Amino acid sequence: MPRHVPLTLDDFGSFAVGGRIVTVEGAEVRHVQLSTDLPTYRVDPNGTYHVEHAYVQYFVPHGGSGLPVVLVHGGGLTGACWETTPDDRPGWLHYFLHHGRTTFVVDGVERGRSGWCSLPGVWDEHTGPFLRSDQEAWDIFRIGPLDKFNDQETFPGSRFPIDHVENLARQQVPRWTTTQGLSVAALCELIRRVGPCVLIGHSQGGGIAAHAASTVPEQVAAVVLLEPHGLPPVEAFASVASLPQMVLAGDYLDQTEMYQHLAKTWHEYVAGLGAQGHHVTYATLPAMGITGNSHMLMMDDNSDQVAGLVATWLDEQVAPGSMY
Amino acid sequence: MPRHVPLTLDDFGSFAVGGRIVTVEGAEVRHVQLSTDLPTYRVDPNGTYHVEHAYVQYFVPHGGSGLPVVLVHGGGLTGACWETTPDDRPGWLHYFLHHGRTTFVVDGVERGRSGWCSLPGVWDEHTGPFLRSDQEAWDIFRIGPLDKFNDQETFPGSRFPIDHVENLARQQVPRWTTTQGLSVAALCELIRRVGPCVLIGHSQGGGIAAHAASTVPEQVAAVVLLEPHGLPPVEAFASVASLPQMVLAGDYLDQTEMYQHLAKTWHEYVAGLGAQGHHVTYATLPAMGITGNSHMLMMDDNSDQVAGLVATWLDEQVAPGSMY
């Protein structure tokens, strides 16, 4: 996509979905200095707090059609990962808007503009917050062999924009490992609000999207899972009429133990759903002749090509206006 | 502004500015369960981390003109506060885009999509993270008398969209009290990248904007401070040629001790800058015949009217194209 393509929006903005109210009682009053020019401010921590909601930013392209797209980011990231690639190209958000789809970008519970619950004792402090090091990102995002991190030597033929890897690092935020259920609940609320839609989830967001789809299947027309983890058991879809799902993966899956394991779970998931009669597709990009993709498919130098494959699959599954 | 006004954008997206790299050494390896379908993941916390940058979302309206606007949110909030009001009206971001201004929305360091530093010992754990209770928000945002919180009885004539106050609550995120310098540094980086621009800062963001303006005054054409705190001493502008600044405040300032004190600091700031020959304006909305505004001027039911006053003042200070 050229850098500057004018886009007319009928509307855009943001809202919060889901969450709950937590009440704090019996906590000690403290005094804090908010600014040098303010007297000490008396803070009474007792009271009510809104927590565990999700922030959603939406964009409605003028003259668009087709079901809305909901983009669900992966672990340690926020909705920003869909906006602009590390090397400053338009991200998948732009792709789907130019494709005419109203697009919702979620910040998962605990991430980004959703905020997180810093109240003592509400979230399990042993399971987060964790920030991801550059070395871990290099490994888990499949940019290159871990022992080549210091040399920044990627896997041969890698399409990740390695010269701008610091911009991926700066998209990372602290995460917990035990909040998946909270993100699923908020996503279900979003789906109920949006109505019929398609879900695209990446990595941890794939698991979250699949769980949400199994919870409110009547509103979900199709699900795209980009190298997902945390998937529900296929039994979750046993009573669902028919829900097309696509699992899409990049290159170098055989290079780490984790991805060897994950590829097996994707096979099993798709096979299990297929046995239930669901229309499912498992595709690796190399099997389609496209090599060099990392875990960050939406950031690699062929990100628009991969978005195009996803859009085509979605268009094939969902007849225009079929669920309106 | 009507709910749906099509807007054509030449470009939009996001990027990160500022920050630094922190190295962790000698930390213990741990094992975490990222998902039910993943083997235990070995996390080596040792390595490098990108922290203290700021996330910036930008929008370039088609056919726009005039200097870009940088919106700097207040304490405990994120850039989301400019997008959509709690009662789902277009926020100031929309106003300035329709006014033809390229607009940059910052998430301050530690907030929203900027993420925050969860590495032990890097940030002072005694100064945050603090989450704001509904009761504290009611008081500090000047929605109503604290003892009327339970009845949700606002100040008489309040323009705050009280029926949707929960959407303000859900925009709040944990904050520290000692990270102002980090946010100022990131904002200075943004200003250097953007070039000549005008700054609009709210509350803590007003102090941050004023500090940044005094650091890179050659790139800042004008500053609007909405009920600011944490302002620099006026001496910071002693060697600056001429920098128009406006302090704008709402109603009910006499209702709490904190705002009585703050109003005094605004008077002193403006008087001190005026004595240096700067073009400064101090305006309360009631003095202009507009009553009922809370601390959240950009969310009150006359938010577009207030934005209009700001835009008019900016247009008067900055001749179109004067700094290009």
C-alpha cells in the first residue's frame, strides 16, 4: 500500500467494554505530592474502582461494506501493533479499512489504554506483571536464533523489518499470565455490542478470540487465528452450527521447540473442528510458497500480502451482507 | 458537532518517541505458563528492555493547514480522553481535525500504550502505581461536592455528563507521582520530531507541556494550559523570545481547597510571564459567561464550545503558516 492513501471515515472514536467494580475498605489514608506546585494531596484509597474493562478504538470507513473486523493483539502487546509497522508502513488496521471493513481494535484487559488493576491483592502478583526483554522477543517472535541475538542475525530470508526492531520493543507493555479469562469476557462484551462480525486474533489474542467465538458463536461469522495459543478445547464448538476458522502460520516453525509444539496444537485443533463438521483451514505461508515470515506476520515486509490472504479467505467464508 | 461528520485523512498511525534501554543482570530464571496449551516457558529476565518512551497516535486531515496540535492528557488518564466523551460525543481530537489541524495524541510515559516499567527497582515503588477511586475522581475532577458522591449530586449547573461518569472511570489507568520528568523528556522528543507546533495540555499534562515548551521553545508556537499543575517556574521562560500561553479554567474553583490554591498558582504564573513580556492570557470560563464546567473541560456538554475558544485563541496567536 502506498504510504499516503487518503481515507474517508464516517466515524471513529473509542469506548470501554466489560469490567467490574472493586471496593476497597479499611485501607490507610496516605498523602502524596502530585506536583511541586500542589500542597500534599490526601488520598483515601477506600472506595470503588472500575477495573478489568477493555478499551476499544473503532474506525468506520465511508462507503464500506461487509462484516466488521475485530483485531485482537497478542501477549505483551496492545492494539498499536495493528496500526503502523515498526518500519513505518501502514498496518493491518489500514488494510482492512481500505478493504471497506469497519474495524475495531481492542486493547486487552491489563494492556494499553485499558489500564490494569494496581489495587493490592486483586490480581495474582506471582503471575505478573512481566515485561519482555529484547532477547525474549527475538526468540518468541521468531526473528532469529537466540544465539544470534547479539549479532542481530535473523533467520535466513527473514521478512521482519530488523532495522527497526526497536519499534517493536517499544510496543511491548507488561503482561500477566492469568488474565486470559478477563480479556475473553471483555471481548465477548464487545462482540455483543458490535453484533455480527469476524475476529482476527494474533498469538495470545488468537486464543482469546477463539474462546470468545465459542462463547458467543451466534455473533461471530468467521475467526482467523494467527499462530494462536491458549486455544479452547474443540469440544467448546461441539454445539455450534458452523463457524469457519482459519489458522495461519509463518515460517521457521521447526526452529524452536515452542513452535514445534504449537504447530502440533494447531493441527489437532483444526482436525478436531473438522471432525465436527466445521469449515476449517490450516495454512502455513511456506506451504503457499511464501517464505520468511516471523511470528509478527502483520509487521513483516509482506504484511499487506498476508492481510490480503486473510481478507480473501474471509470474503469466501462470509457472503457479503449474509449476517445482516 | 453532529455525531457523524465524514473526515478524510491523508494519513494516520502511531510511533514511539524517547525512552531508554535498561539492562537487567543477575536475575533468576523463572518458568511461566503462558497458556494452557503451551509447555512451561523458560523466562530469563536478564537482558535489555526498552522503557520510558511515549506512544503517539497521529492524524493528518486532508486539506488541512496551520500548525500541528499536540494533545497532552492529564494524570491517571491516557490519550483516549481526547477521542470520545463519556457520553459518546466526538472529543477534542475530532474538533481539531475538522478544524484542519494535524493532531498528535500522546500517551504519557507509564500510561496507556506507552506501557510502564515493571522491572523491579527501576521506578520508585513508593510513588506508584496509584489507581484513582471513583470518589477521588469525583472530587479532583470537580464534578460535585465530595459528601454528595453517594447521591451523585453534582455542583449546581454542572455540565459534566454525569449519567455516563462510569466511562470516565474506565479511562483511568494507574499512575506514578514521580515520572513527570520522563513524560517531559518524551514530549520534547516528539516536538523535535514534529517541528513547529502548538501544545494543549490538561491538568498534569499542562505542567508537562509547559516544561517541554520551556525546553524546546524554538519549536513551540503557543501553549494552551487547561487547569494545569506541575508548572515550571516562570524563570524557565526568561530567555525565551516570545511564547504565547493561555491558562484556561472552568467553574467551581472556589469549591475545594486544592483548586483555590491552583487558581493562585495560575495567576502567579501568568503574571510572572507577563512581567517578562510574554503574551499570556488567563481566562476562566465563568468570567466569559460560560458556567458549569468541571476540571474535564474536554468532556463537559459544551466541550466543542470550549475547544472553539481555544482554537480561536490559537488562530489569533499564530498567523497561518507563520512558522513554516
